[in-house]
Amino acid sequence: MHLLANSGILPFVEAGERKISKKRKGVMQGVIVFLAGILLVPVFGVMSGFSDGRISDVFGFFAALTAVICFIGGLLRILFAAIFEEGAQPQPYVSAPSYMPPAMPPAPARVAALPPPAVNTQPWRQRPETAEIVPPTSVPDHTTKLLEKSEEKS
């Protein structure tokens, strides 16, 4: 599509700093929060299981709170970024300088005489005489000749 739009010239992208779009940043933040939940919820659950007394209840509360915030919050952040935030601007294409074909060499000078013939134009044998071939006789001719003979005998 780019070749047709630019008359067969392959466009190239300007080299420079590429900025990450807000949409991509938001999706990455949501993924990081979700992955942090995968790590933190089991850690708080194990700490709650190994501790005694009131501290066990605190770790259990943090495990539940982390699960709600990280899993649901991470998914909501991904969804919000994917739907509402602005995507990356398309990169401008700068076409390469036009291709200049090399200069054609000058045409050779014209010679007035024709070149010698490359092939012998004489046939290598005589053509057959097709007139000497006698066409075959037809079936009615043969039967009429037989009738003429029978009339002569009578």
C-alpha cells in the first residue's frame, strides 16, 4: 500500500525517540498490579497461617484486601486504558529522495549498408512436384467402368 501511494518508492520512518502511548502505559500498569496480586496474596496467606493470635487476623485481612485491590483493580485498570485512553500517534513517513535512473549511453552511429545475411536463404533440396501425384479414383467411377464392359459384351 505504501509503495503504491509513493510511486514505488519505499518510505522510511524517521529515526528518533519513540514515545510510549498513554494507552500502553495504562495497560502495563494494570498488568503489573495484577501480577503483584498473584505474588502478594499467597504471601499474606502464608504469613497468616504461620502467625498466632491477632496478627494472624491482620495478615488475613491484608490478604483479602490485596486480592480485591490487585485482581479486580488490575483488570479494571487494563479495561479502562484499553477503552478510554488515547493510543499512539502514527509515525510520519518520510519518502526517500526520488530514484533517478542512470543516464542512457548515446546511440551508436547508424551504418548505411545492411549487414551480411546471417542465414543461407537457398533451400537445401528441391521441393517435390505435387502435380505428379495422381488422385485416387472414386467408387462410382469403378462401377461405371464395369457397366461399360458388360454392355460391350452384349
